[in-house]
Amino acid sequence: MTLVYVSNEENLVSASEAIKKGDLIAVPTETVYGLAADATNDLAVAKIFAAKGRPQFNPLISHYADMAMMRDDVVLSDLALELGQEFWPGPLTLIVPKTPQSRLSHLVTAGLDTAGVRVPDNDFTRALIRKIGVPLAAPSANKSGSLSPTTAKHVAESLGDAVDMIIADAKAKIGLESTILDLSGDVPTLLRHGYITFETLQKRVGNLRDGTQYLAEDGTKQPKSPGLLLKHYAPKKPLRLNVTQPEPHQAFLQFGVMMGLKNHPQPVLNLSEQGDLTQAAANLFAMLHELDASTATEIAVAPVPDMGLGVAINDRLRRAAS
Ligand code: TXA
Ligand code: MG
């Protein structure tokens, strides 16, 4: 059974050590408890998806101690800075472009060139982020498909041993995930409703689009299921799936031990020689980016078993190939 720790100075040190070595920690925020890992560590982020049992890789929100700390990783426009001044720390997530030198893991952003960022309103969690000096990736600390946790007890009941450490603080006062505002396009777009309302944001932003509804093909407005309209990473080169023997013009993304590729003329990378799906998830977007930047004209990908995290990997590969 995972131990629950109180949010004091001593446990701040233990928590920071745990994060540095790539563990998962449930941390309090004002919205819901988050399942946190070092947002710059691909393998730690992959563990989040494994622990939640999510069948898909949605991009995750990265949590910072303050706005100054975001500067290296994302580009904050004047509007983003104004909104940050007004609402942070607090329940607002902004989708903004990544910087070229961004430290964020490719898995955190699901391969996209934008990132979701916010400053949570919880003293312990901000102190932890300040101490480790890196942002924390954190979705809600529950198994996929179950209710978002507002107490440490909820977290323990939902995740059990899938989380290495749980930090208990007061009940999450808002109890609802943060409002998400996408500032990366031409028109600011609300992607998720939350405590900070559409009307409140509209007053600050002027022209605000409601991206929580989308127009179906028959012209009717449909509620958007989470992640449905989400842009997904697509490589520039065509992707071929379930390839066991790549052709000479194809870069190759292997999985597990594969034979007979000694003199392949294009780059060959391996998601995981050990056939470990968590490691494969950690490498997926970074390796696709690398092969996409090579001189090969196509990328071939070896079969990945459709189990555990392999389900999410195959889902992303199919989207990237289509
Ligand atoms: O209140 C909250 O926001 C909680 C607490 C723990 O802070 N966190 C949370 O995180 O709900 P998460 O990672 O589950 O939110 C992920 C959602 C995605 O499903 C997507 O809607 C949006 O954030 N998102 C993140 N990055 C994005 C991006 N680059 N582009 C578009 N949407 C993005
Ligand atoms: Mg959730």
C-alpha cells in the first residue's frame, strides 16, 4: 500500500528526491489532486500513462512554480502574460507555443509544438516545483475513467500501488479541473470549461471562441468529448505501420529484438530493445521526430503489441499514419 505523507518540510525533501529519480507522486492542487512526474523526463511521463491506464496519449499539463520559470520552455505572448498575472496561481491552463530549446518531454506534449501550462494554487506543490527546478506533468490522480480525486484518500483508493508517494493536504477547494484556454491559434479558444468561466475570459480576451463544442457534419453543435478535436502529432513523412522488413528508402522504427538490418541505408532506431512498452512510450514521439528529420523519404514502424501501453502507442501511430 502506498504511504500517504503530510505536506510538511521533511516530506518536501523526500518528494523532491522521488521526482528527481523519476517516481510518480500524487500532489495536491486547488483543482484536483495531480499524478505528477518530472515533465522533462520521458520515462517518468510514460509511467503516468501506465499508472492511469489511459488508452490514449493526450498531451498533459505542465505545472510551474511561477511565470518566470516558464520562459525557457514556452513562448508567452503579451496576452498570455496578462492572463498569467491575473489568474496565476490559479485554475487556468494556457496552451502556448513551445520554445525551440524547450525542456519539456515530447511525450508530455504528445509530439505537438504547443504545451499546456499553469501555476497551481497550492503552497506545497509550488515549493516542490521550485525545489526541483523542473515543471511537473500532472493529470488528475485517478485511473482513467474514474472520478477526479479531491482528497488523498480518493487517490489511494483509485491508484493504490501505481503511485509511489501520496502527499496529503487540505481537500482540493475547487474540485474541478482547470479551465483550458488555447492561445496558440489566431483566435483564443476555450478548450475545457472550468472554474474560470467563458464570460470571465471573454471580458479579458475580447474575441473568444468556444472550442468545447464542435460542428458535426450535419451542422449541429455537439459536445466535444475530451481530446476529440485535439490536434495530434503528424510526421511530415508518410508512416507505414506493422513493417517487419523495411525497404531501402525507409527509416525504420523497431521494437524489441529484430534481425537482419546490419546494412540498412537509412536510420534505424529502437523503441525498446527489451520489448518494454513503458520505455517504448517514453521514446515514441522523440524518435518519430528524429526519423522525420532524417533524409529518408518514409518511416516504417515495426509491429507493437496491442496490450497495456501498447494500445495507446498503436492509437497514436495510427493517427500519425492517417
Ligand atoms: O486542474 C487541472 O488542470 C488538473 C490538475 C492536476 O492540475 N490537471 C489536468 O491535467 O487536468 P490533464 O493533463 O489531464 O489535462 C490534459 C488536457 C488534455 O486533454 C488537453 O485537453 C489539454 O489538457 N492540453 C494539454 N496540452 C495541450 C496542447 N498542447 N494542445 C491542446 N490541448 C492540450
Ligand atoms: Mg481526469
